[in-house]
Amino acid sequence: MKYIGIDVAKDSHMVCILNEKKEKLQTFKIKNSNLGILEFQKKLSKHDTEFRIGMESSGVYHHCILHHLQQKYKNVAVINPQRTKAHRKSLGFEFKTDKIDSYIISDYVKERALSNNILPDKYPLIKQLCRTRTKLIRQKTRLKNRIKGDMHILFPEYAKCFSDMFCNASLSFLKQFTNPKKVSKLTEQKIRDILIKTSKTVSYNHAKKILLAAKDSFGISKQGMDIEIKFAIENLQLLEKQIAILEYKIDYHFEKLFNPLADVKGMNKIYAAGIIAESGDIDYFKNRDQYYNFTGFVPRFAQSGNFESKFNHMNKCGSSYLRHYFFQAAISMKRFNPYFMKLFIKKHVVEKKSKDEAHVYCAKKLCHIVFKLLKSKTRFCPDKLAQ
């Protein structure tokens, strides 16, 4: 058996081969290309034995080489960089080079006897659609915060004129007018005519509020900021259309699958799709604790002698997207599901925990329910929830 460590980079990868005695047999560099894979195979063909291959999870750079190696070798493992960092310290290495890193990875593969540890994608299309939607939602949030910040400089009173500053009527008005001095010269009828083009629920009261706020505005004018706001609004509206398209596609493909979470009151279908897709093949997890660790909700704990830590943060290992779906689903279920509302009140009101801590507690409970439903391939039964 030979153990291979690959230090992944953008354009090239450093490879180290060890034998059973941890002796370094060969160290070489390959390009991140088809020619690089052919060279890798040629080097390994000289060693007539089985291989265990390991590489660090490195953002986007390890995906291509991982895909090609999985098609040719069965024992390919992806390692958490925190593990290799701890292993480096245990070996006493003070320097960091590509050659040293590849040696440390190969040594870690040998010590842990790692094989294929990659969770298979059972629903890759839905998984990617949900992840893309999450990224667009985050972009949308950043754009909204930017618009709010700019408007706080130009026209700070404007946000109070609407219950939601980002409704269609408000955005259509902001695309034309952001300067309170220009707004103050308009009539109520003119303002209402602009608002009513995109929303029929706008009243004269909205127009009156905007006009009064503009006449007594504390904002300052900055050249070019109105253009920035206009472009940000156009990007925001484009994102909303793209998110709607993604949600339609997710719903279309998810309808064809068995959904054990369909009967869970308060469970958003988009989050249900994300949870099931990110969980992959549930048979990969032997017990509930393994799945629980995969979500990253496991708290960090420290104890020494008589000391026990009280304020423990989440471990946050595993899929950050899965953790996000569980957390958002828990917030939704707290509002519409009586059982989760009781859990939230118990933690937040009775035990005086923060809202986020109470939401995490609800997400943990939801995690246990989801694992049981996916493992047993049964639908949700509300009568068994309290058990």
C-alpha cells in the first residue's frame, strides 16, 4: 500500500508518495489539467500496488482534480485543513512549503488509514439550485443594506414613509428621485402617479408622507450617489427575478421526489428541498450522532479539573448550507408550529437564552426529526412529535 498526499493549488499540485514505513518515495508537481492527470497516472504506474490518496478541502481548487481522480481510483479522501494543521503541529514542523504540506497530508492519510470519505451526491441538481438561490439571497441582502446606507445619507426620513422601503412602489420612485430637494418641488398628485404605476395599494397618505419628509429632510446631497442607488435597485430587481426562476425549478424537480417533510407544519418547501439534497444518501450515516455532527450544531466544550465551560460556540464543521437551511427552517417553524413555539419559549423566555440560541435549539430538534424520517423513509406524524 502506498499513501499519496496532494497539496492543491490553483495552477499546479504538489504530490508526495510514502510507503508503509513512511519513507518518502517520490515528490513531484503536476499541472491542473488533463496532461497533469496523465502524468500523475504515469508516475503511479511505476508502483504496482494499491493507493490511498488524500487532499485538503481548498475552496474551489480541489474539485476538478478530485473529480478526475475519483473516476480512476477508489480510495480518494478529502481532509479538513484543520486536521492537517493539527497533524503538522504534532510532527513539529515549523516551516510551510508545498513539499512539506504534501508530505504531511500523505502522512495523515497513512496514520488514519483514510479511504473514500466523500459523501455521495444523491440529488446534485436540487443541491446546486438551492445553493445558487442561497448565494443570490445573500447578494440581495447586501444590495438592500447598501441602498439603506446610501439613502440614510441622501434622504434619511424616506424609510419611515413605507412599512417596507423595498416594495415595488417605493423602488420605482427611488429610481427617479432620491434627492429630497427635488422631491420637495413635486406635488402630492405627481408623487402618487409615480407610486401607483407599480402598486394599486398606494394611497395619498404615502405621497403626503414623502413630501413632508422631503421638505424637512436632514439629508445631504452627494454627486453620483443617485446613480449608484438606481443601479443597485436594477440589480436588486434582477436578482428577485432570478430567485423566482430558481424557486420554480427547485419546486418542479422536488415534486418528483419523496418528501418526508411535506406534512411538517411550518416547513418551507425550499428549505425542505435544501435539507434533503444536502443530506445526500442518509444510509451513509450509521447513527443520529454522525448526522448531527455533519450539520455542525455540535457545541465546543472545554473541561479541566473543576472547570467546565458554560458559553460554548457551535463547532460549525460539515455543510454550512445544511446548517443554514436548518436554522432558517427552525425560524419559520417557530412561527407556525405550536410544538416548536413551545421549545423556543422554553429556551428564550424561561431559561433566558438569546433568540439565536433558542433558534439553534429548535434547529437541533428539527435535525433529529429529519434524520429519523429520512432513515425510516416515512412521512411525518404530528402525534409522535412530542415523543
